[in-house]
Amino acid sequence: MAVPRHKHTRSSVGQRRMHIFVTPPTLTTCPKCAKAVRPHTVCQYCGFYKGKEVINVMGTLAKKEKKVREQEIKHTEKEHKKEAPMSMGK
């Protein structure tokens, strides 16, 4: 087993460990349901990516859960549209 020849000072150890840290994940909002989602990934809540349905999330839910989920998505879409700033373009 190798043994270090000299003691490493606190500053040199700290300089080496300076780049070892945890960064928080970057999150964006889903345009369909306004939930927090990692960028460039499918939303696990509604199953949409870039305005297209990729995963049929509603098909795997029970009837009651499906109804509740659809109401939540409609409610968040309405709120999201109200908050969107008006633009002069199209």
C-alpha cells in the first residue's frame, strides 16, 4: 500500500476539492401543465414534449385519477395562459 511521503496542506487539499460539489438541477416549466421539468425531457406528469404527446399518461391511470388529472391540467393551462405576457407579434 502506498504511503504519502509528505503531508498535504489544507490549502492544497482544498484547491483539489474545490471543483467537487453538487449543483442543483436546472428546471424549466412544462408548457402543457406548468410543472417543473428537466430541459429536453418528456414531462412525466402529462407526457408531452415540444407540444406533442409522447407518453400516454392518461391511459395508465384509473378512471377517477384520469378525471382529476385532466381537471388539474386544464386549470393550470388557464392560469399559464393568463400569466403569459402579451406580444405585438402573432
